[in-house]
Amino acid sequence: MTDLQETPAVPPMDPGGDERIGFHAAGSLLVLLGWGVGVFLNLVLHWTAPAAGRRIGPYVLFPALGPYAMALLLFGAVTGLLGIAILWIARSSPKGPLVLPGFAY
């Protein structure tokens, strides 16, 4: 017979883990979205557009980069650099246990 008062409802969790996983995920996502979409896809779509323009949904893309495309290019480059900085922080920080808010250390 088991005394239910002395057994936890949830088995104890392993305190191991690595908090750098979030840094790696965030940095990689920023690099992918910033340089992949904001820079690479933007430039490829404008480069392959015909002189009359290419319609993509409600937008028309021309070969020349307008102010919106230049702003997206700059924003994508900065976002990619921020992702690289976060990845650098993840690689230079020491490995530690993954502690969720509300859990004791």
C-alpha cells in the first residue's frame, strides 16, 4: 500500500539543461529572418523582376530598389548582425542549468 501524502504528484525534474539553447534559437532565427528574408530574398526578388514589374499579391516589385526595399535591406542587415551578436553571447557564456521562473535554483 502506498501513502499518497508522501509521493509527489509530479516526479522531480532533472535540474540539468543549458540556458544557452534560447540564445542559439533566437540568434539563429534573427540571422535567418534578417539576412535570409530581409537581404537575400529581397535582393533576389528585385533582381529577377522584369522591367514592367512583378506582381506578388498586392505589391508590384520592380528591378530598382525603392525606399521600402532599401529600408528592408538595412533592417535585415541590422537584424542579422544582432543575431550574430546573440550567437556570440551564447558561445562565450558558460554552460549553466536551465532554470525556469518559479523553480528554486
